[in-house]
Amino acid sequence: MAITTNEQMIDFPDLVIDSSATATAARHVFRSAAVDTAGLLLEDMHIVNTTAGAGSSTVYLRIYDSLDPVVGTTNPEVIIMCPHGTATTVDIASGIPIATAVSYACVQEAGTAGATSPATTVVVHLVGGR
């Protein structure tokens, strides 16, 4: 995992770029929702799953409202599918409200169960606002 975060002033969105997302949970990647009484909104998610290689497959980005999710056990708030050979972008104008913290993992299994990392490089971008 190689994660870059860019926490802006309270009026600007936070940005996370993970150049190699895995099934190991990236925990608490935005500033605390408690920083602002209005909470945090997850507004944009972009997944790039275009690296060729053995074992290439569809991947699933799981977004958690948790400081310490257990991948394969903790129920995610959102699951986004990204077929191999594509990039998937999800923009939600009103945002997904996050009360505690944004954590995420990228796995090969759909649903909550399963914790197998992608076999090839998957890039994830997340944007969170207020």
C-alpha cells in the first residue's frame, strides 16, 4: 500500500490516493468526522483496475465507517465493483455520510466475506467533503 493523503482546510475536500490498494484495511484515511459538527461526506470514488497480469480479476472496493474494520467480517457502508481492464468512477453529489472514520479495503470477493487482495495493482482515489 502506498497511500498519499491531502487534508485541506475545513472548507475544502480531503483527497486520498492509494497506488496499490490491498485487502489490508487502510484505516482512518480522512481527518476525523468529529472535526466538523456537520460530519464527513464521501463524495467521489475512482478505482483503476487496468494492470495486466496473471490472476487479473474483478475487484471490489469496500468503504467502512469504522476506525478499525476487520476485512471479511465488518459490514461495509458501500461496495463498488470494478471489472478487470476498466476504471470505475462513482460521484455522489449529496455524499455518503460518515459518522466515525473512513477506512477501506480492495478485495477479489463480492459482499462482506472474503479478504483476498487483488492479484494485480489497483489504484484508488477517494474524495471526502464537509
